Amino acid sequence: MTSSTGTQAAARQKSPRWILSGSMALSEAHLSLLRKYLRVAPYLLLTDDPDLVASTIWHTDLCAGNLFVDKGHITSVIDWLGP
């Protein structure tokens, strides 16, 4: 069932920014920029320092309520869901 209110609400919704349509999807300007980036990307981080190139995760709500502790040692961290 479709109502005029529902149709208007659907018409106002915007597409996500990452969805490109029409000529923007594969325009030569975008492809040219991607090619330039791919040429310089290997030189953006010139180090073998493990502290700079290591993968890292972080918890955005790290508080006592999200930690399980047993005998003074953290055994679990919960609530990893995003905001």
C-alpha cells in the first residue's frame, strides 16, 4: 500500500554518498586521479618500524563496566559495537 505521504518521504531520501551514478561512476577524471594515487601510494609510508606499520584496534567505550577481571587480570572486553 502506497500513500502520498510515504511516496514523498521516499522521494526525499538521499542516496548514500558512496553510490555514484551516471557519468560520475567511471569518469576519466576519477580514473586519472586513482592512477596517480596508485603511483605514489607505495611511497606514503617509508618505514619498517613495527610501531608505525602495525595494525591496531581500539575500543571507543573502554570503562570498568566493559571489562571482566579475574584475580587482577583482564579476561574479557565487551561492548565492541559501534555508536
